[in-house]
Amino acid sequence: MKKLFYISILSFLCITFPSHAQGRKELEKRRKKINKDIKKINSLLFETKKEKTNALDDLKDLSQKITVREQLIETIRLETEELNKEIKQNEKKIAVNNTELKTLKADYADMVFKSYKSKSQQSKTMFLLSSEDFLQAYKRIKYIEQYKSFRKKQAQKIIFKTKEIERLNDSLTKKKNQKKVLINTETNQKNRIESEKEEQEELVSKIKNQESKYKRQLNKKIKEEKAVAKRIDRIIRAAIAKANRGKKGKAKKGELLLTKAEKTLKANFEQNKGKLPWPINGVVTRKFGKQPHPTFKSITINGTGLHIRGKQGDDAKSVFNGKVLSITKTDKGTKSVMIQHGDYITTYSNLRTVFVKNDQKVTTGTPIGKVFTNRVTGKTELLFVLSKNTQKLDPARWIK
């Protein structure tokens, strides 16, 4: 029995906490999310029919897809590693359980053999009658009962252990099949990324051949965007000054005076940092803040907010409860809507039509306007800006 005891202790030591499974579940969740991101990128960046394309924009879109696909390949690799650890752990458990089962069967066979040698009722009766006194006879009866019970338990342990081995074998087969699927998926993704990188190299070569032309186009676009950013700043300052008129108290230049209700709204807005819904369901094509241009690293671009690509016909929606602070129109005919949430302001630019009015109260998810779609490029893109008074903030830190 000592042998069986030590094997049981070994079995306990081999069983580890399910950290691998937990880690793999997180990786599986991440992999599924990245797959959805790739589908969204394909749908919003590559399936739109374009009458006129720009190599710089095409390269930016393709580079974004390659980056996400590389994340997918790395996630699959890590998930495969975790699965390998689980498979090895499973194989160890099966080996330990097989050793335990072998010992249990040997012990049980030994008991059956000894039982067979003294199985006659006469030998049991003689065993009891040869007792020196009643107490010894009672103890011998108890011993016979305990022996029968122990045999039964041993038989049950063998059945349980056999089923446990079957379960572990089934689990092992399942994990090996999952690993096979992951390896096939990784191979498929690697083949796709190779094709995309070839296309990327062709675009890079095309841009290099006409570098001065594309730099001129880029600098012109940056100049236009700076003008738009300055215009938004002017509108925000004017809207703040207008909103402060007639309110009691003094505010610093460029800061909103808040009523009690607006202070409560501000607090609620701050509590929802990182939980706000997206203004449109899309793909971020440019992040917030200063960053080197993805192709011309010497040129710095400055994102005043998030550029989010959606699909034709998309409505921009308010990310939180608030009040329409300002509605403006550009020289090109597109519109911008600013919504006040306490002293936080969200701006939704590049709208074709607007559904709201000045001073109108809105709630989370209220449609504000239809996003403009460029007929030439086929792009439907919203510029989403977040500021606290006049200070620009990164919207990515606030939305889900």
C-alpha cells in the first residue's frame, strides 16, 4: 500500500493550477478580436470602390492591415505555445494515471487471489470459532467486513481511474486537433501577409519614383488639416464665450462656467472614461497626436483627434449625454457639430447633413448627422475630436 500512497502524492504534485488554460483563453479571445478587426479593415478600407486612388493612402491602408495581421500571427504563435504546454501536461497526467491504474489492478488481483484461497464459508467460520474470546471474534467479524469494503472501494477506484484516463485521452485528442487548426491558420496568414508585403513593396517603389510629387500632395494636405484644426479651435473658443454669457462667476479665458447640473454631467462623463461608445462603427486610420508619417518619416503629422473610416450612409452618434454647443459649415460644404458634456466637448467633423439644432439636448447614441462620403475616393471618414475646454485630449483613451 505504501507504493500506492507515493504514486498518489506524485499525481498530486504533477497537477498544476490551470494558468495555461486561463492564458490560452485570453489569447483565443484576442485572436478572435483581431480576426474581426481584419474583416472590418477589409470591409472599410479595401472593398470600397474607388474611381481615383492615391498611392500614399493605399500604402497607409495596406500597412495598417499588415500590422494587424502580424499581431494575429504572433497571437496564434503564443496560443500554440500555450497549447503545447497543455498537451505535455496532459501526457504527464495520463502517464501518472496509467501507473496508478497498473498498481491498483495489481493490488486488486493480489486481494482476489488471497480471497480465493480462503473463500470457503468453512474457513471463515473456523477463523471466527478459533477466536479466544468474544471480543476477538467481534474484531474478526469487523475485519472481514472491512476487507470486503476495501475490495469494493479498490474496484471502484479502478473504474474511476479508467474513466479519468479516457477523459484525459479525449482531452488530449481535442487539444492536438486544436493545435493542428492553429498551425494551418498560421500558415494561411503567413501566405497572405507575404502577398500583401509584395503589394506593399510595389507601392513603396511607385512612391519613391514620384517622391517629390507625393511630398507636395502630403504637405498640401497637412497645411489644409492645420487650417481645419485652427478653425475648430476658434469655434470652440467662440462657443465657450457664448455659453458663458449671462452666467454668474468668473472663468479663466477659454474655460466653461458650469452650472450645478453641468458639474454633475462632467463627473459622469469622467466616470465613463474608457467606456464611451464609438461615434461610428469603423476603423481608426489616424491616431491622435504628433507622429511621423508612415511613409516619409522626416515629415511629422499631427492628429487633432481620431480619423475613423466608416461605410457610406453611416450616421455619427453622440458618445454621451450633453447639449449641442455649436454647428458650423466649412467652405467645402461639410459640417461640424460640437456637443458639451460639462466642460468636455466632443466634435464630430466631416458631416454631410446634420440632424440636431443648437442648444438641443442629446443622449448617448443620438444620431447627430450623416458622415460625408467622398465620391471620387469612396471614403467615408469622420474626424472625432475631444477636448476639455480648449485642451485637446486623446479620444482613444475615452472610447471602448
